[in-house]
Amino acid sequence: MAGMLQSEMVREVLEGRVRSIARMMSRAETGKAEARGQMAELYRHTGRAHVVGLTGVPGSGKSTMVQVLAKTYRGSGRKVGIVAIDPSSPFSGGAILGDRVRMSDLTSDPGVFIRSMATRGALGGLARASLDAVDILDAAGFDVVVVETVGVGQDEVDVVQVAQTVVVVSAPGLGDDIQAIKAGILEIADIHVVSKCDRSDANKTLTDLRGMMALGVRAGDPAAWKVPVMGTSAESGEGIEELVATIDSHRAHLDETGAIEARRRRLLEMRILKIAEDIVRSRFVGRRDGEMSGLVDRVMTRDLDPYSAAVDLLSAINRD
């Protein structure tokens, strides 16, 4: 009976039923073993959606950008899934911003699905369940899946391994030229966007970014993608249609050059490593009241050094 119910949920997700999509994401987020078989089945139906990563420093208007992008995609008849990676509550572990009040006007559109996911302390700001959520939306028939990240600096670099097209959003007056260099996100962009371009100081940010991109240009393959720097305004709609067209052009470029396969391979390598890290971490937690306690006692009394204790803990796990 349980197997029949699981198969039914998978079928309903593939049919695009909203309630089943939400339930499947909740199951994946808990990390329970019962969800793994369902996710394995859904994975066989993925690979069709265009996954767009949207990142940038806090205050650059990422959430507003996602909102207007979704509306523009819907205008062309495409279904849009949004996975918003939010900081985790230190008390509940849940996403602090919930289901994004700022995107509430999209929730009545059956062609848009929004899910907030907590980072849960994951390195790079992307929890394993967030990648599962992308798979679920892909299998459910969404044409575009937008992954919006927390916006906390260095951690943003991980989004490049999730998305096929990475959009880095900057804003005038935030010192984004310096922050982009420090955070290491300048070079991960497939498209640079300066939001709020109706502001008087937007031209300086556009000029600075274009200058930095020019410094990084090297002689090489003339067919390589040339990273554009674009100005947009969510308030007036300026540049939004052009941004969607450029995102589509980048996906077409990946398909035409075969680079899409290299990106998918990089994503899969990263996912396998993250899952392995989760498995090892869960085993560590399970040892906390056993070997871990004894090892800590020995390190406290200087009978054992921390490195040797870690090796002993790994040896105990391997024996199991």
C-alpha cells in the first residue's frame, strides 16, 4: 500500500499538481529515507527546465527582480518555478522569510510555484533539499526554474554549480564593484545586471562593471560567450524584456556549443559530494553521545590531540 501511495505522489507531481509538488518538497526537505525512492523516480524525468541562478549582494533588489522576471516569462506562456534560498532561523531551522510576502501577487497564478528553502547552515548557502526542489519543479513540467540565493557574499559562488545561467545583480550606490571582487562573484556571472538603472548614479556602476569585465577579457575562443552588463528597472520595466531575451540567448548558446553538458556534469559532481557530506555529518551526529563524548574527554585532558580524535572517529564510522 505504501508503495502504491508513493507511486501515486510521483505521478501527481509529474502531472503538475500543486499540492503534491509541495508535499514532495516537504518530504525531500526532511531528508527521510522514504523520500529517496520517489526522488530517484522523479530524477529520471528531469533535464528539460532552464535553471537560472540569481545572486548578488543584499539590497540589490534580487527578490523584486525575480518577481518581474516571472511575470515576463508568464507573458510568453512559460511556467515558472521559484526556489528562494533564505537564511535559516537559529531556533526552528526554517526559512526566515517564509513564502516571500514580497512575491504574494504571484501566488494566484497557477503557472508560478514559489518555495522558500532554508540554508540550514549549508556551505555555499544552498541546502541539498534546494537541489531536490529544482528537480521536482523540473519533473513537474516547469519551463524555467529560478533559484534566488541569500545574498551573503562568498557563499554566493555555489549558485554557479546549480544553474545553467547565472545572473549577478548589482545596484547603484552599494559599492558593488568592490563587493563583487571581494566576494568572488564577478567571474561567475553569465549576465551582469545593474538594477534600479533609473537612478542617477546607475551609469557609474554600469561603467565600473564593464571596465572590470574588460580587464578580465583574454584572447581565446571567439565563439565563447561574451558576458553582457545590462541595466534594468523593476519599477519602470526598463530592460526586463531584454534581460529575458539574453537569458534565453545564453541557454541557446550552451546548447549550440555543447557547453550545457559540462555544466550538468559539474552540477552532478557537486551534488554527489554534498550528499556524501550530509551522510557523513549525520553519522557524526549519531556518534555524539557515544565515541564522540569519550574522544572529547581525552582531548580535554590532552591525552589525545584533535586531529587524532577526528581520525579515530572516522575509523569508528568506517568499521560500521
